[in-house]
Amino acid sequence: MRATAVRNGLRFYGVELQAPEFLLPYVGPVKAGFPSPAQDFMEEDIDLVAFLGMNKPSVFIVRVDGNSMQDEHVPDKSYLIVDRSLKPQPHDLVVAVLNGEFTVKTLVSSKAGWVLYAANNLYDPIPVKDEDEFQVWGVVAQVIIDRKEMRRHAR
């Protein structure tokens, strides 16, 4: 993975075309409700690159700078795995370019056209006007939250 650009607070990373297998031990599933006996778990290897869908040239990793999407479980300093080959659908989380600026928002279709919604009530919806330059740069396929980073901010 290599940093390719920094634009408007978002840091973009490219994944090598021939990404190597990156095997990690996988144990699961882990219950989030009532505990389960430990013998129910099986350990195997999982290819993280393939599992996260990062083995395509259309996939990039973007680092989030800001809190406008925090209520959509996208906190500041999280990482987005963005697939540029996915066709955006209404209510997708997208990386968009609006008048030359990158932003991460939820894409919503309205009678008046497209609207970009934040997931934080401190931010107003952004209607896309006819005169705007607008492009959906990619669709968010995965969100990776750096819990260590969140712990630093909580102090």
C-alpha cells in the first residue's frame, strides 16, 4: 500500500495491483451476546487482502479527517476501503467530488436531485445543484476503525 495523494483532508492510498497474500489467523465467530464455550471456535487463516476486496486495481484506501460521518460509524481517523468500480446507489456511503473538493457522505436521491447527507446533526445536507461539478469518486465498501486512535482522542 502506498500513499498516492492528500486532498481536502482525505489521504488516499493505492493498493499494489499484485497485492500479496496477507494471511492472518482467524478465530470465530465471537459472540457479542451471551458467551459461548471456547471449544466452538475454530482457527484458520484468512487472506485479509482478498477478504476486504483490496485485490482489485479499482480499490483505494482513504483516511477520514473529520467527524461529519460519526453517526454512521465512520469516526475521525478511520480508514475507508473505496471501490471505484461499484455503481453508486441511493443511500450508499460515497467519496464524492463536489466543485473540486472531496467529501465522504451518504448519497440520497430526492425529487430535486442528489443530496449529500452527513451523519452528524452539526452538518447540513448538501443539495447538488445543476451548476455544480459533481462526481461520485467511489463507493465505500468497508470501514476500518483504528481503536487505538479513538482511545488517544478519548483522553
